[in-house]
Amino acid sequence: MKSEEKRFPKSKLAWVWENMEGSRGIYITAMAMTIFYNVLQLTVPYFSGEIVDIFLTGENAAYNLKNNTSLFYKLIIGMIAVTLLRVVVVYVDLLIYEHVSQKVLQRVRNYLYDKIQRQDMTFYSTYRTGDLMTRVTGDLDAIRHMVAWVVRIVIESFSLYLTAAIFFLYTNWKVALSVLVISPFVFMIIIKFKNSVAPMHAKLREKLAQMNTYAQENIAGNKVVKAFAREEYEIEKFDKANQDYRDTNKKTGFVWLRYFPYMETIANLMPVVLLAVGGLFMISGDMTMGEYVAFAGLIWAISNPMRAMGNIMNEFQRFSAAADKVMEIYYSEPKIKDKPDAVSHPERFEGKLSFQNVSFQYDDGDLPVLHNISFDIMPGQTVAIMGETGCGKSSLIHMIPRFYEATEGEILIDGTPVEDYKLEDLRKNIGLATQDVLLYSDTIEGNIAYGDSKIKLEEVEKYAQYSAASDFIDKMPEGYDTIVGERGVGLSGGQKQRISLARALAIRPSILILDDTTSAVDMETEKQIQQSLKELDFECTKIIIAQRISTTRTADKILIMQDGRITEEGTHEELLARKGYYYELVKLQEGISA
């Protein structure tokens, strides 16, 4: 527990209690009701003992049965009434536990989703998608189960045990001690079981996360699987993960089975002890038949909580392993977030961009990706960035909306460092379209209007025309109401790129970043897009990563990157005159003579 408190601001149970805000009063009521209906368990054995002593085996049994029948009926009616009352209390109690557990589940799940949404790119490169899905589904269900079932069973078991023990001691303390003396052995067994099963639940949870990751990656990458005819390989890989999960599950179950015989033996020994000791006490006259009937009718209230302790501990360890994973995300904080004194800037940026001696290295990387990058872009200019794969182009543009942050130097927009803007204001002014397009399972209109759901269809159509997407959208039977499949299934690469560009334009950005966005479109469509970008009805600074000379030829400035450095900078004509990397690239693509 000490190590957990170092990792998290609160213990696991304190964290659960914190997330019961608004339901704590009713939850305490439910716990009190749990104690109450378990105390009611005493009444039936008590009434049974009274009936036996007064009307069956007592000295005046015959007389009482003949002349005091009203008491007999009162005791019978009392037993029935208490039983019915207990049923009602238990029913309402279960409803409250379930109600509170679902509210806790909803609250934590919403908080986790919000937390995940606001994380930075380092977070997403650290956690696997399947692992995150396990945390917001299976792990959260284990926490809900803790609130709805485990807590209730713990209270029920202890209250039942204590009330029964008190009743036994009050009724006949000598017989009670003979029965209860076995109890301490149960707690010794439970402690040993806890130490054995705790690491197994942590391992079991990791196996489940791994299996979910395999399934998620395989379903998302189904095209690659089919392209390489690797269905059998993927089936075998998943089957192995499934077997590992099954085997770990079995091993976890077998841990309890090792201790189960001892627990069951102790629990079953109690009625035997009662029979032997109770018989001797009745023979000696130290115990009445009614007292024995009450003991016999309530002995389960001592033995059943002992049986339940194993399951309770098992479920608590499952909760503990799940809570570790959920709280890890719950208390995580993004490295990239608003500064306390961040500037609010709801208005449009002018679009002036400046890199000043910027260097960058990934947290998990050994070598810098960018080295001493400096350049300026004036409002409304179009700047093209070219270079070999892996030279740092994408890393450079991802630093503008602060997906990553410079390790050295500064990036300024309109003379203000990007770190000084609020993230929301910064990113709302930047339109980003990448080569690897993600479209949502929504209409084409919904995907284009994703950045601003308030825009009208006429505007959506206008931005689709800018990106040359209207050509193929108008030919679809349902037009802009066409539902695209998950990740844009059913559309070609070029069609998805054009919708992505329309989506970036639809927010009317001050800075438009295109990361090889037209790589999958034909030359004629690319030319149409370039002309449209010159005729936008709003002014914006354009940064285009491209490999085609046809895209970069008309740019106001071209930056050539090699090994994380800018090695050439100028217009098309200026770079041709230098006869460097750009000149060689033009020769390769257009076949000009040296």
C-alpha cells in the first residue's frame, strides 16, 4: 500500500470514494441497510428457539400450546413478517448499490476519455490502443464490480458473522466459544491466499491487454493481412495470446483451489463441533433444545462468511490490479499543455511564422531529429518543404501546433512563442491535412465539417470544390450524405486525401499545413487543387510538404531538408541556379539537361 500512495495522490479506496461524489449519502445508506438486513437474520432462529422451548420441549410446553396459542401465532407471524421485510430491504439495497456503481462507472469513464483526448503525442506512442481499450472497458468493469458487489459482500459477511457471534455469546457463551475458536485459522489462510494471488491478477490483466491489442491491430490492418495472405499467421498469433490468457486464468483459479479445501473443511467443521459440544451441553443441562435449534439455524451465518472470504479476496485483488491501470491514466498529465499565463487569442492569426534556432529530439530517441532550424514565413506566403524520407519534415510541421515541443530554440506565430498561446486557440487557427488520412464513420458532409460542425452545406460544398472533392462526391447516389466506412473504407486514397484537405480548409485556418496531401491524386487534379489554393476566399499562410516539383514550382519559398538541417532555401529559379539537391531532383523528375 505504501508504494501505491507514492505513485498516486490517493489510495484506491479513497479514489473510488472521491468518484462517488453526489452519491455518497445514498451509498452509506445502502451499507447501513446491508447491516440491518443481516441483523434481521437473527430473528428467525431466535423465534424458532422460542417456539421450541415454549411450545415443544419446555416444562410447560403442553400448557402453553393449549392456553397461549396467541403467542405461538405471534411468533409465526413475526417470522413471516421479518422475512418479507428482509426481502424488501435486500431488493432496495441491491438497487442502490447498482445505481451508485453505474454512476461511478460513468463518471470515471467520462473522465478517462477526457483525459485521453487531452494527452500529447508522447502518450499515444507509449500506450497501445488495445491496452487503452482494456482500461476503459474491462478494468472499469472490475471497479464497478467492486462498488456494486465486493463492498456489499464484505459488509454482509462481517456484519453477519459479528451479529451471529454476538447472538451465540449472548445465548450460550460456552458453546459459542467452542464454535468460534476455529475462526482465526480462516484469517491466516486468507492472508496467505492474498499474497499468492495478487501477482497473478496483475499478470492476468496484462495478458488480456495483449490479446486485445492483437485483435485491434489485426482488425485495423485487415487490408495488409489479406494482401500478404497472412490470415493463418494472425489466427495462430491470436490463438497463442488467447491460450496464454486462458492458462494464466486457470493458474489464478488454481491458486484459490489450493486453499479451498482448508477453508471448506473449517466451514464444514463448525456444524460437527456444534453437534458434539451442543449434545454434551444438553445432556449436562447447560443448553436447552431451543438454544440448540437457534444455534443450528444460525451456524451458516458463521460458516458462509468464511467461505465467502476467498472470493472476496480474489475479487479485491482483481479490483486492485485494474485500479492500478485506471488510476495510471486518471492521474497522468500531458507534458504539452497550457501554461498558467497562456495568452487567449480567439481572433484569427495574421499567419507570420518564424523558426529561430530550433532543435528537436524525441523523448525515446538517442539522436536529435532537427538541428538549428531557422526560417521565416510572412503572412499569406506559400512555403514548400522537400527532402528525403526521414529528414525531419513531418517532425518540423508537427511542432507548429505543438504536437511536440522544441528541445532548443523558439517557434513564433505573429511574434509570440507558440507555447504562450492557449492550445485550443493555437490549433483552431491551424488546418492540417496529412498523407495518412483518418475519416470517421460519418457522412462526407460530417467529415468535412468535423472542425466546425456549425457550417452550412453550401460552405461544405465550397470547400469540397477547393479540394477538387466535389467532382466525385456529386457522382455518388447520396452525395454529401454518403456514409463513408470506418477510416474511409470504400474511398480511394486520392478521394480520402481530397476530403481531408476540404476538412482542413473548412475551419478557414490562418496557417494551412499540407503533409504530402496530394501524393495520391493525379497530376490534373493536383493542378486544379493548386489553382484553388491560390483563389481561397480567406488569406492563410501555406506550408506544403511535397515530393513533386509540380507542387513546389510556384511556392514563394522552398526549403530543402537533409539530415534534420535546412541545406537549401529559395525560390524555384534560385535553387535551380545553385545546382544542388533541388536541381538534381528537378533533373530526375522532369528530365532537364545538366
